[in-house]
Amino acid sequence: MQSILLFIVIGLVPGALIAAVAVGLVLTYRGANIVNIATGSLAMMGAYAYYGLTDGGYLYGTWLMLGPGPWPPWAALVAALAVSAGLGVALEFVVVRPLRQAAPLTKLLATLGVYLTFGSFIFLSFGSDGQSPASVLGPGLTIRVFEIPIRVEGLILAALVVLVAVALAAVYRFTRFGLATRAAAENDTNATLAGLNVNALSLVNVTLSATLAGLFGILVSPITGLDPGTIPNVIVPALGAALLASFTSFSIAVAAGLAMGVASSLLILAQAQSWFPAPGGTALTGVDDLLFFVVIVVALFLRGSSLPLRESLLEKRLPPVPVPVRLLRPAIAVAVLSVAYFLLTPYDFRQAGINTFIGVVLALSFVVIIGYVGQSSVLQVALAGVAGFTVSKLAEQWGIGFPVGPILGVLVAVAVGTIVAFSALRVRGVNLFIVTLAAAVALEQFVFRNPTWGGGATGAKVSPPEIFGIGIGPDASFLGIGGIPSPLFGVLIAAVAIAACLLVSSVRRVNLGHRFLAVRSNERAAAAAGINVRNTKLTAFALSSAIAGTAGVLYAYNFGSVTAGRFSVPIAMSAIAFAYIAGITTVRGAVLSGTMMVGAVGGFLVLERIELPYELLQLVGGIALVLTIVFKPEGIAGGPLKSQTGQPTLRQKLTSRRPTVEVAS
């Protein structure tokens, strides 16, 4: 009993942070109609601003000195909160206001760009090493409960977040500002006609949310430690807490957040018990993430409703999906160029080319599920990991290699993707994003990092593929050309990617693609037209899962091993960002996106040749994602071609004959 009490109090620290971020999510949604998944990153930015000022009087790096030496903790707290408020103002003017009438999923993806930008900026400024900020609350004070010394910071933080929730609930219920915000939340068009300044209300709420997140990031970081990953990743359970609160109730969000923190702490205690499952002698990891996923799914299934929708005068749709034309000619051209590329380039360029084609296949899975059907799934990278780890286990433990192993790996990925789809059939849009995000975290922590059925800390080995005893993997010999990877392997990877492009392009042109677009446009109208919405969604998830699983198999054979870090949530976020920047509704967008992936041709030529960190590409990608959504939502390669709009192409302009003009004598 004493140990349980101790771990309950310990769990109040992460619980307070989860609750605070959940309250920030509710604030932003109620005031600006946007689910801001960068709220955890805002907490991190506030914590790092405080750390820099208390460490040496600098802000986000030694290049910006604000004093001759370290600041006192309370002065640094005030300055860091001012920085957090400034970031909130910038978020309002750069993201929220330009996208006021955009679709909810579009706005969420814009905050994904902010999430990537802040994370990569902090990594470039401070590296991945953890920091130990000075506590605002002073030296650690303890009290004794049942003869157990307990630090009071957890109790203080829990009490503070509860007081904040009570104060916000009172403000939004009884003050004129709160009533005006509630009116704008119900119908911003009518609120504007009634004389309310919707933009000002949004600005106050977004700024308040950023400041609150920064405050709790500052208070929690001395206890939990400070690094670029810990605090931003709190967004996953915080989204679950806010979802349980319907993005409207501060009290439910706080209660759910604190409960999640305490549950995580108690599971740590349970892992030390003899009765806790420990396959292979190692206690199961990621049980808390799996629990959170199950709770979110059950809550959504029982409630069976989506987020409360705000009415507006006009809501922009997702980017258009043009019909692909002339599929065979470009496919043959790419095939010929690919063979020449892998035969003529050195091994490092061959590796970049292989990474590019694998990235293309992965991006195609996003084109199907997000671009064609409008289902906001984050699960595709995790499904690639499922296929990769399946191939490894089948080969190493059961002796099942190529080609049966890859086929079974893809089928397992399809099965997992379909199971998640079944759990999410009653939700869509932002809710579906949260469900699949929680599922991706659960797969990463509970499956991939487990040494028994995953790879543990070191990863899992994958044997090279063979056909009739002849190697076709990265180490296969081909025409006397040495170096790894083999040109033959590169050509095979290119062939798979080209086939996947042809498949996705063909789907858009047939009846199945028409059903996908009908469901994306309006599910009720599609059902009224006789389309089985449920089966259409399941088909889309199965097809997208198969393509993602194929990418995972190619990745596994390419590197000879699979690790959990390669299929993590940050990698998934980056993949979605690059897919959207390039054009998430077209195959040519997927091709361009493939060049932006980790280790692909674009990153290889731009970063590795001049020895710049990958996080710089992620920083540029985050900024580019926000700019793309605001100014060119169809993406760089998205939208219809000139030949599809009736405009003359460059070739037609060059080959057209100008009319002759006769001059009368």
C-alpha cells in the first residue's frame, strides 16, 4: 500500500504536464477551432527558454545573449512566459488566422509543421543530450506519508493545474469574454454578425494556451529532465485526455490527464512485480501506451460522435485529386532511367536512389488513405514497421524467407491496419488522427521495442532475399559491379515502386477510386447514393496498409535489420509532412516526396554532401509544410496538369504553327 501511494504521487508530475497540455488543447479548440498538436512543443520551447536564461543568460543558443550571466529563476520564469506568449501570437497570425475557414484536418496538419519546426530547431540548438534546469520552486522539499519521504513538487503541480482548470471553467462560464468565446465556438459567422471580434477572441485563447503550456513545461522540466523528445511527446496522451473531454471540458481534461500520469507510474511499479508478464525474461514495455489507445478507442466507440463542429460561412475542402493520364509512357521512361542510374552511379548514389524509391512507396500509402479517401491516418509508418519486423521474425525464428516471408509480412500489416480501421469506423477527421496516432505509439512502444516480438534496443536482423539459392539482395553480385547495394537490388526496388505507382494511378481512374472520392467529399451523400461507406473505408485502409507494408519489407531487406526508431512517431510526422508538401493527392507528388525522405536523393545531395544534420531538413520541412498549406494546399506537384485544364503545354507552344498574316499591297 505504501509503494502504491508513493507511485501515485510520483505519477502526479507527468500527469500534471499531460493535464496542462490537454487544457491548452481545449483552449485552442474552443477559441480558434483548431487542434494544435504543437502544444507540447510550445511547452518545450518555454522550458528551453527558461533553461537558457538560468544557465547562462542566453535564449535558445549562445548566439543570443540577454545578460552577462545566469538569470535568477523567477526573472527567467517571467521572461520565458513572455517568450511563450510571443510564440502563441506568432502561431495565431502565421497559422490560425490564414486557415480560419480551412478544413479541420488541414489546420491540424499545419500545426504538425509547427511541431516539426520547433523540435528540429531545439535539436539543432541544444543537441539530443538532456538538460537539468534549475527549479522555480526551489530545492526539493519532502513530506513523510506513512514514513515514506515524498517530494511535494508533484502535489504542488497537481494542485496548480486543478486551480487553473477551475479558474478557466469559471471564466468561460460567467464572464463576458467566456460567453463571447462560447458564442464564437457555436457559430463564428453569427458571432461576427453580432459584433464580436472573432479574431481577437482567437488571439487571446491561442496566446493563453501557449503561455499555459510554457508555464507547466518550465515547472515540470527540472523534475523530468529536459530534452527535445520528452515534453513534446506528451501530446499523445494529452490528445487522448482532450478527446475524452470532447475538447470542451477543462475539468474532464485535467482529471483524465492526471489519471493517465498516475496510471503510467503504477504500471512502472507493476513491472517490478513477479506476476507481471515478462516474455524472454524482460518485462513488457509500452503497456501504458497500449492502455491509452484502448481507452481512447472504447470511449469513442461508446460515444460514437466526433468533435463538436463550428459553423462558418465557408469551409475549404481538401486539395483536388486530378485524374492521372498517360501512365505507360512515363512508367517506361522511369524504368529505363532507373536501370541506367543504378548501373552507372557509385554505391552511395545507389543507396540514395534505393531510399528514394522506398520513400515513394511509403508516400503512396498516404496518397491512398489521406489524398483519395480523406482519412487522417498516422499509422502507415508503423504498419511498415509491422511488415519489416514480421519478415525478420519469420526468417530468423521460423526459417521462412523470400518470397513467402514478404507476402506474409504485408498480410500481417494489412490485418493490423484493418483492425485499427474497424476500431475507428465510427470516427473520422481529427478524431481518426488521434486514434491512429495512439495506435502508432502503442505499436512502437509495445511491439517494436519489445525484445521478444520486436527488436528491443538493438533491432532485429533480416536475412538477404534469395531465389533458388541466387541472391538478389543488397550484397548480390551483378555484372562485376562491386559495392553495396547491388545495382540489381536497386533495379528490383525501382520495379516495385513503379508497379505501386501504376496501381495507385489506376485506382483513381476506376470505380473504386470514384467511391473513395465520394466518401472523402461527403460520407452521408455517398451513403445516399448507394455506396457502402464502411466497406469503402476498410478497402482503403487495406490497400494503404498493403502499400505501407511493402515499403517496410523493402526497407528491411535494404538495411538488413529493422529498429524501432526507424518507425517512430516523429518519423511518421516527417513522412506526412513531406507527402503533403509534394502533393498528397497525386502519384507525382508521392514521387517528389520520396526524394525528400531520410537518406533519399534530395537529402543526400543537399545535406550529406556538405555534412549538414538531417534535422536541418526537418526544420525546412516543417516551415515548408506551413507555407504549403497556407499558400499552395495542393502541394508542389499537386493539382491538375495544364493538359488536364485545357491550357497549352510547353511542347504544344513550341510545336504550334503561328498563323500567317497577309499584308495587302
